[in-house]
Amino acid sequence: MPTDTPLLRYLQELQSELASNRDGRVADYIPALATADPALFGISIVTVNGTRYSVGDSDHPFTIQSVSKPFVYGMALTDRGVEDVRHRVGVEPTGDAFNSIRVDEESNRPFNPLVNTGAIVTTGLVRGDSEADQWQRIVDGFESFTGRVLIADEAVYESECETGDRNRAIAYLMRNLGMLEGDPEAILRLYFRQCSLLVTTDDLAVAAATLASGGRNPVTGRRALTENLNERILSVMQTCGMYDAAGAWAVDVGFPSKSGVSGAVIAVLPGQAGIAVYSPPLDVRGNSLRGIEVCRRLAGDFGLHPHRDRGHPAGVLRGAYRGNRARSTQARTDTEYACIEEHGDDLSVYEVQGLIRFAETEFLIGFIIDDPTRSRVVAIDGRRALLVDHHLIPMFAELADLLAASGRVLVLAGFNAPGVPPEFTGVARSFDDIDDAVEWWEDQVIATHFTGVGSESARPVTDQELLRGLADDDLAAVLAEVTYSTLDPGAFLAREGKPADCVYFLLSGQVSVRLGSKATLKSPRVAAFGAGAAVGELALIEGGVRSASLMADTRVEIATLTVEALDRIARDRPTVRATIMGNLARSLALRLRRANDRIRVLDS
Amino acid sequence: MPTDTPLLRYLQELQSELASNRDGRVADYIPALATADPALFGISIVTVNGTRYSVGDSDHPFTIQSVSKPFVYGMALTDRGVEDVRHRVGVEPTGDAFNSIRVDEESNRPFNPLVNTGAIVTTGLVRGDSEADQWQRIVDGFESFTGRVLIADEAVYESECETGDRNRAIAYLMRNLGMLEGDPEAILRLYFRQCSLLVTTDDLAVAAATLASGGRNPVTGRRALTENLNERILSVMQTCGMYDAAGAWAVDVGFPSKSGVSGAVIAVLPGQAGIAVYSPPLDVRGNSLRGIEVCRRLAGDFGLHPHRDRGHPAGVLRGAYRGNRARSTQARTDTEYACIEEHGDDLSVYEVQGLIRFAETEFLIGFIIDDPTRSRVVAIDGRRALLVDHHLIPMFAELADLLAASGRVLVLAGFNAPGVPPEFTGVARSFDDIDDAVEWWEDQVIATHFTGVGSESARPVTDQELLRGLADDDLAAVLAEVTYSTLDPGAFLAREGKPADCVYFLLSGQVSVRLGSKATLKSPRVAAFGAGAAVGELALIEGGVRSASLMADTRVEIATLTVEALDRIARDRPTVRATIMGNLARSLALRLRRANDRIRVLDS
């Protein structure tokens, strides 16, 4: 937990300000609750990233009471399915008090699972071969939400059992109406015991944050509930969570919440955080007075109302560029690059980021379809996508079909985030990352359009750009110093950290740059070069040690020129060095220009 | 409007599938509605970006009826304020029928503004000196939502007036209860006429998209309503919009909506889109049967339920880097750069993007506070921030205080988006863009820590890096060819497009690179150089024409060496060219390395 942040300071001030409010009355329908200290006051917030902020009595244990109801509803839904539960408990708000015995006259169902009638029915729906089994299932269920081992307060449990005649009446009525199966006394025991579970606001904030995270506990990382059931629980909490005055709550606060008679309130900011407050004094409706006020203040002070979302679907598109600005780490010869640049419009890359929901998908697909360049290859770089809603897969499949109808190809690259459904990349040609996708496209362009001598063909050392412009006798002097060798795949030309004392002219095959002195063919590739390229050439100006390893990807033929040999030649023939350095500067200037182009693309 | 996209195809299929459903009955309480063709069926969706998708009878006009109610509520709120309206109309859902005459017994208020009692009261609250004034205000109000001129259907209006006894009874009861002031007959005329406004689903989808965009019409760009009132209207629509069965609607669909007896339904996806459907046959509750089904299908097929949001607050942080990776366009000497790099930890830059709401702010501030580097200068690069919720300004102010307490400085750069409140940047030291902020920090580091000869001091031509390592007689030969000159601020050293035939050695003052042959001191700066730098040096290897203009920012002294002169010197002294080209290659290699570092930062 952070020890001093603006949010923590805010919560500390709020807690001490509201602590001075002495209104409200502690629940007294059972002796065990009536003895609660009205001054106790804890607030906890847990974000969907699992960060916790706690102030006041956030580790003081109290009985969970009605705050248990949405969680037990979730267990019943998990164990019995939505349809089975729907036949026995409705989802309609009611203006009645929480302990009303009234049910929906049309269907005989309790109005919703967050009033006592409904909660007793859902408790009876939790699976188990015996009462002990069911209890274990309930405790396990709660622990998946709180991430902490929980025990019941036996004194409160006994007290509830003794004074629970109204709930007893409800249970028998529910059995009479056919909504409850099994022994009502056993179900009541489970119900009372579950209401007596001891929790803290720290626990409940983690539980609320789990509901805010689509059912995945952000602290333990474990899923407590499926996403669909989680959505259902939040909807019921939103309309039925705060007893009556649901409309005013919807207007002033707006987020799903649930209160309990011990003085606890939880509130859920979907996609943001879970909130829990504990303060025993209750208002006339039976909600924690300070708990309500904390929610109202947080909603107002931080603009948390769910309808504030103004959205930014266009933000899904981080950037877009053509093939002439794309560049795989597979190096090409200058003439190959010229060919690729000439056909740059054949590829468009769209970089996406964040959540891909309905509005983002609509924007992205509309942008691609309206793009006047109409590139043959349409690649979406998804490495920064955090989530693709599985509902939207058909839209991308439709886009792939629509493009295919005019001979165009959809490519999905780098959609590897945990939030991307595995079937998503099945809708189109797919690559692990955009570098592979661009290399694949470059290969196509070269195969289709390139007519010169490419990096695939063997190239004599005299073709080297670094040696261009040398007079015949100068060239002969250099060639006399060059040594030839052949390497197998995986062999090192040079290792990271070793002296940089020569330049390698690549005559055939492919060489890659990889990080680490113990790199293998499986290490990440920084760049790759084909025949005609010079590698390790910065040795000529910098010396020192290699900053990366050079490795043969295939069988390669190389010609090696040492710095010492060049120094020797240049003593007699200074124009050799002038020419080679000029060529090197020209090549570096070209690469610097490409790098600056890339920076402009990335930094826009 | 797009003509062929996956979303449009989906809507076309949905429309033709549901068109075959012949259930439901057209409203017949007034003759003018009873004659509606039950086969009419239009669907329109307008996104928060203003893109429209329409299928079926989306341009067929119909009377707006009860879909007008949330908009008139908005006008009453705008004209009278929340408090005044709240005293006369509640916000609580009711299980009663839309034309129920029952009011809240405690307060005598209509339950909410979306039933007839409430809507008649809100109509009476719209300001105007006369009935004609009030009507003009209502029409203007609607037009700000639809962005199109609207007229009323006089036949329907007459028919409503004739058969409106129940509403007449409501109006008189409301005056009796003190909820309505003025002439009930005049208010009823306004009410009936407003229900008779002719609209299409295209109109209503724009109106719904306005509600989805925080009250700003995404097609006209005009604000129809303040953000706070917009939020209130959506809350009331969510709990009271679909007559009864609000709970089931909340679970299955979840987004705010409103239906009308002519067969229209609007639905709002906050931050995403507005939806409108028209299909006259109604279900037993009085909602458009196909309209309801379209909303259910859209919600289910695209995962639109508002509680699905799993959020990605961590996505607010696009990247972070230290001062050694930051680099203003103000070029420094190599020794200055070394000093800046040595003190790189003195600056941390945090790049943010998208919406800055509660959860994003919490994450960002927590990340900054927990960052172990604890840089003295903490800069937030906000150029990609689309919105900062004004509620969060105090959190950033608190962060600035908290940093200041330990001698640290918060810097806000580039927060220029329309969605950023102007007072936001007032909480800390602020710059128009991150380049200015980094330059300001670099200046501080140099002023505090730099001990060598910097780019602020005049530097003789012999200090030039390009000339380093030349033998004395070679250097003398070069100096003999150099010409000296002094330029005033704003003068060109070279213009874009002119031949690149010389290199300029900067001896004092500052020179900038700007785009365009007619650049001025106000044109965007690509880079800037101080004394000791060589500018235009690529002329030595590339020739051709200048790709940008070089301009004196201050009074500058320069020494110029032409390519032709260097060629002449090198004929006698080939080592001069070898040395200069080697220096140039070394300088380019350094810049390429920095550019690649920057690419790695940007591309991570």
C-alpha cells in the first residue's frame, strides 16, 4: 500500500471530516450488533491493478450481513446457471423494506436476490451434498473474492438464529411457493452463518475490485466469477442494491453498490476500482450513514458517475503508416529498398492500442475502409491491444471478407495480450509480431517487382558499397588483404564484448545481429543482413568492443578486412581511406534519415 | 455515411430478419397514430465521432411522442437549475403505466420526468415570456440535439388536443398540488405540440449520440447541454426510461433508453454511440416490439452492456524515460551531451494518452510516486491526452505540493487538447510542448553542472569536431579557404531547395533548421545548434539541394567551407578528406545510435 499519495491524503481528510458526524443509530435488532462502537470508521479502495488505499479502521472485523447477498447470488448463478436461478428469483427493484415478506404476485418469485426473500432462496441454490459441503462452498466462494481466509462470528450467528423468526417465516413461505427445496432450517443456518462472516473493509474492497475487474480478483489474479455472471450481478446491484431511493442513488452516485445492517457499504466502479466503507450508525433506510456519504463524496469529487464517459474511440488508432515507412529487421540492399519504397502503398499498417470494444472497432474498421490508399495488404499491429471483446470477432471476419472481395488481404500481427481471445487471430492471416508481417510483405514485393541483383543472390566483394569508387589499383590493394571464410548456421562472426577490429563483407547467405555474447539462433534478432552488405563496419571508426553479436543464420560466405590492414594500406594510399570513409558516411547518413523518418512516424 | 462496412451489413441483416416478425399492435388511442404502416422499420446509429449508419426506413418521419421527454427535462434543468426542478419532479422509477395520474405521496411530486405527470410539469418549467416564446425555446432545444430544422405534425397535434382528457386531468391535478404554475391549457398545448414534432431515426440517433457525447452534438459540434445535466438525464433514462420491467432491462441491455408510443426507441451508449429505432407495432407495455429487440440484439451481439468495462487504467502511461533518453531539438556540443547524459536521472518524462479519469490518475500518480529514481524534475508529456476530468485537478495539485516538499518539480507539457480544462496546467510549471520542457531542463543541467566550453561561448573554427585530428599544415590549408561572415537574427544561411554546396562552421550564436524556403523565426523548428557545431555538413557527401532551411536565431558568426574548396585541397592532401570523412562518419554513427535509442523508447 502507498504511504503518502494525493488519494490517500484525500481519504484521510474525508474520513476525519465525516467522523465528526454523530448522526444515525447502530442496528439493535440483535444484541451482538447493538454493541458496535459507533465511532468505528474505515474506508478502503482497491484498484483494478490491485493497489490498495486504506484509512481509519480498515482492519477492524465486522459481520458482513447483507453485503454477502450479491456474492451468494453469484455462487448460485455459477452452480445452477442463469435460467434455473431466474425461475426462482427475479431482478426487479422493489420499494419494500429489505425484510419484506412480499413476493412478485405474477410469478411468486422474490423480487430480487438482494432482499431477504431472494437471498434465502439463492442460499438454498448453492450446491453441496450436505449442509457442511454447502457451507464449505460458500466460504470458498467468499474467499475467492476477498483472497483471505474467513471465519464466522459464532456469537452473532447464535444471536441471528435465536431472533430470526421473520426470516424463518420467509423460508417456509418460499418453500410453500415452490421457490425453495430441501430443509428450510438447514438453509436458514447457512444463511445466518454467511451473514455472520467476519470481514474488514480491506477484504470487501478487494471483493468489490473483483467485481470491477470482470470477475477476476486483481490481488490474487484468480477468477472468482465468469464475466457474464459478473455483469449480471452488477446490474442487479445497480438497481436493487441500496434498498429504496434507487432513483436518487442512480442520479447522485450511479455506480453499483450494496449495503448491510452492520454498517458496511461496497461500491463498484467497473474497470476502475472497488470501494468499501464500514461505519455502524445507520440512516432511516438502514444504510450506513457515513458509508453513503463517502460514496456520494467520492462520486462528486472525482466525477465517478458512470454516465460521465465521453469516450475516445478514435484513441484506438495509435498511428498509421505505409510500406515505405515500415521496415523489417531483415536488411535489404539499397536497390531492394528502392523497390520496396516504390511499392510502399501496397502495404498499410494500422497500430492499435488499449481496449477494442464496439465503438473502437467501428472507428478502426471505418478508418481502414475509408482510407483512400486502398493498400493490397492491410496490417493491424496489435501489440498494444489490451483486450479484444470476443463479441467483435465477427466484425473483423467480415472486414477480412470484404477486403478479400477486392483482392486485398487482412493481416493481424502481435495480438498476443491475455485479453485477446485465441480465435481472434483466426479471422485473418496472422503473425506473432509486426516485424514478421512486414518482412513477409517485403519478400512479396521483391519476389513480384524486383528485377535487380538482390540480397538472395551471391555477390562478389567488388559489389560492396563501402568499396565503391575506389581506383582499380586501390581496389586490388584492398582485395589482396581480404581473407575468405565459410560459416555454418549458428556460428559467430563476432561476439558481444570482444574487440571490434574488422569489417565483414557478406558474399552469400544471411547474418543477424543478436544481443548477448551467448546468443543463439533463438535469441531476439535486432537486424538481419543478406549478400552485399557490410557488417561490423563501425569498427572502422570506433574500435572498442562489439556492442552485439554477429551470427550466421544460414550457411554464409564472408570476406574479412581488418582495421590494421586498412591502416596499412592507407599509409601508402590515403585516398583509399577517404573513399571508404566517404562511403561509410553516406551509408550512415541514409540510415540516419530512415531512423529520423521512423522517429517522426512513432512520435506523431 | 459509409456504404459498405461490417456494421452496416450487420444492421441490414438484423433489420430484414426482424422485419418478418409481425407481432405487436400499432397504437390506436388517436386516429393519427392508428394509421401508421406496421411494416415501417428504420434503424440508425450515430457514433460519438459523428459517423452515421442507417438501414431501412431511417428517413421516414414520425411524431416523437414520449421520446421527447428526456430532452424537455434537459431544457427545464437548463432553464431552472437542478434544485428548482427537483422540488417539482422526482427521479424515482415507478411500476405504474406511463399515463398514471398517481404521484409520490410524501412530496406530491410526479415520480419522474419520463411519465406524463412529470413531463407536463417539466414542459411548464421551460422559460419564455409567452407561449410562442416557450414553443420557440422548445423547438430550438430539440434542434440543438438533432442538428436539423423540425416541424410539428399539425394533424396529430389537433388529434392529441381533442382526445387528451387524461393529460388535461393530470395538468389540473399538478396545478392543484402546486407543481405547475401558469395556464394548464397553454402548457398542455406546448406538451401536445412537442409530442407531435416530426423526426426520423436519423434525427433521433444524432440526438442520442449527443447524450452519448456528454451533451455535445457530435455532428454539429455544438453543445446542447452541460455535462452535469447530461449525466442526470442519462441516469433518469436508465432507471425510468422503459416503463416497467426496468430490472430485466438493466440486466439484459443496461444502457439508458427511452421509448415512445409512435414506435420509436432511443438508446445511449455513453462514450460510444446513440441508437434510434422506429417500428410502430408495440408490445403489451407500450414499447416498440422490434425496437426493444434491436436494442437487446445489439447489446448481446456486441457486448455493449455498460458493466462489461474491464478498464485499463495502466494504459494511460504510454511510456516513461529519463533525461539521458530525452533530447530537445536544441543541439548541444558532445561535451554538453555527456554532461546531460551523466545527470539523466535528474529528469523523468512520463508520456500519457487517452482519457485521464479517476483510475488513470490514481495509476499515474502512484507510478510517479513509486518510481525509485525520484528525479528532481518530473515531466508529464500530455500531448496525447484527450481529456482530463476537471474533478481530478486537485489530485495533480496535491502531487505538485507533495513533490515540492522534497525539492522536486512537477512539469506539465503539451496538455493542449480541447478536453483539458484550462486551469489544469495552472497546478504546475507548464510548457506548450515536451521539447520546450526538455530544453528548459537541459539548460538547468548545463548551468548547474557543466564546466567545459559550451555552445553558449564563442568557439574558434579550430575547435570544430569535423576538423579534429588534421595535421597542422592540413588544418592551415583548410583555414586558408574558409570565409567568415556575421548574420542578423532571421537571416538565412541556406534556403530549402537551393544547392547544397558548402558546410557552415558556427562560431557564436544559434542557428536553427526550419522547414520551407520561406521559413521565418516563427516556423516550427526541427533542430537548433550552438557555437562549435557544423551545420549543412551533409553537403560534403550528398550534394544535391538543401532539404530544409538554415536560419540565424540570434546574431551569429560563421565560417563557410565550400565543397569545391575541399575538393581542391584534397587533390594535394588526400588525408584531409580521409580525416574529415572519418570525423563525419563518427558523428553520424553517434547520431544514428541516439536515433536508434529514441526509436527503442518510442517503439516499446
